[in-house]
Amino acid sequence: MANPLQFIQQVRSEVSKVVWPTRREVLLTTTMVVIMAAVLAVFFGLVDLGIRSGLQGILTMFG
């Protein structure tokens, strides 16, 4: 097991290799995630509405 000082040096070395995204990349990615979440929410809402309407129609037909 490495000593704590050596471990911290290794961690700093590895963190320095990280390529951080630019502000523009973060904003673009966040925007895409929000848009996709909204689109999927609408899609699943419509699917739910369709299934619910179909089941209500079937149940009123036989009930």
C-alpha cells in the first residue's frame, strides 16, 4: 500500500489528465437532456392516455 503523500500525488497526476467540458458543451448537453426529457414525457403521456382510453372503452362495452 502506498503512503498517503504518494497517493495524493498520484491522484493529482490523474486529475490533471481529465479533460473538462467547455461551458458551451455543458449548456448544449444540458439543453439536449431537458428537450429529450420533455419529448419523452409527452410521448409517454400520450401512450398512457391511449391505453387508458382504450381500456375504458373496452370496460364500458362489456360492463
